[in-house]
Amino acid sequence: MASPADTPLSLVVAAESWRVDVTAVVLIVALGVGYARCRPTERAATWCFAGGLVVWALATCSVIAVYAPVLFWLRSLQVLLLLFFVPFLLALGKPVSTLRAAMGESKRERLDRVLASRQCRVALSPPVTSAAMLGVPWLLYLTPWYVASMSGAVGVATRILLVLIGFGYYYARLQSDPVPRRYSPLLSIGISVVESLGDGLLGLVLWLGPLVAVSYYEGLHRTWGPTLRTDQTLGAGILWIIGDVFGVPFLAVLMRGLSRHEKVRAQEVDAELEDHPHTEDGPAPSGLWWESDPQLNERFRR
């Protein structure tokens, strides 16, 4: 069978190029079967989780995986899918809530204790998850890890690591599942704005900076397709532009979460006011809910 480096990529070749990533297939099947056996009740969440598994399979078994070791831009697409898109869909599937609902009371309490542990609170805190999400792509592209991850056990471990880091990030940030610690969606939105700058900076470095893994790509002796510089420029654009496009649905979910958070908070304040109505000698009620909230009112008076 001809090497991908010797076979020019075309639509026909893309449709016929498949490989079996045994580890990925085993994980995908195991997660799919386990999720289905928990009998999820939310249709939208189920579709998101299933979609994440399908994209995971495409990223590791389709033409993307076959030509990722040959073309920089396809490798960038694979990294983007495994680190951002697949984990985002899996997290939207609410796997922890689904698993928890299928458990007995004793196992559910044990899971809650694990989530409440100090280790989970630290590992899934915003600084740790954000540092991993931002730092891993820089380490992958700008160290020898990049070439080592093209094949073998390092490649398999890298692909799994990307999904794990991405899932931990979105699981902690979306907070649609039980999480070790909850915080305002407004914090997530602010962090996302800062992180988008970091992602764009990596794309800029790859676009304008020196070529990555020159010896490796020259050793493939590829005589078709884009030059090394054009190939890397395309990959940088994928990481930068398409990465930002993928971030739009994430921000939309965060904005929706912020809206729900504000509505719940307003209902809590209204309920508190009904339980403790103002007397005639007390302050006049305000038309703004936050002015009636004791904590916020005290803060604004300072």
C-alpha cells in the first residue's frame, strides 16, 4: 500500500482513506455503550454526546488521521477537533449528570464526595483548566513533542490527552453537570475573551514564525500539495480563525447560562423580599432587584 506522502490528496482519495485507531475506537464504543446504558432523558444532551463521539471517530480514523502526519494543516485540524470540538460536545451531553442519575444512592453519595474533594476542586479550577488548555498547544507545536506525537504510543497518548484536557476544561466551564465548585458564568465569559487572545497569538506565531519540524516534513519527500510554508500558514489559519469560530457556540452557551443565572438570582431575591416585607417605616422598595439585595446593596453603599 502506498504511503500517504506518495499519494496526492484528492476528494476520491479522501473518501477512500481510512485507518483504525484501535485505542480510540475502544474508548468511543465503551463511552457510547456506557452512556446509553445510563438511559439519558434529555434528547438534546444525548445528540450532543453522540455527535462528540462521531467527530472523535472522524478525527482519529478518517482521512484527517491518515494525512495528519503528512500535512501540517490536517494535523492542525485534528488537534482542533480533539482539543476543542469533541470535548465541547461531550460536555454538552452532561455525562456526569447522566451517570449520577443511573446510580444508586450509596454510589451517588460516593461520586458527590469525589467531586467535592480538594483534588477535584484544584484540578478543575479556572486557573488550572485554562493553563492546560492554553499551554498544551504551545508545547505541542513548539517542542519535539510535535514530531513524536505523529505515530506510535506517543501519538495515541497525545490524542487521548487532548480530549481529556478539553473535556475537563468545558466540563468545569459549562457547569451543566455537577461540578466541584460553581461560579458565575460572567467569570467564564471574561476568561474566554482573554483565552481567545492566547489562541490567536499561537496562530500568529505559526503563521509568521519559523517553520516547525522542517527535518521531519522534508524527510517525507512529499512532491505534491502546498509548500512547507503554505502548509504551515494554512494550519495556523485553522488554529486561529476556525478556532475562534468554534468559540462562538461556546460563548453562546455561556451567555445563555448567564441569563439563567440572573433570572434564578432575581427569583431568589424576590422570594426573600416576600418572606421579609418592608414595613412602613422601612426603606421604600426599589424598582431594581439588586438594590433590594442586602449583600449588593451594602456593597454599592461603600
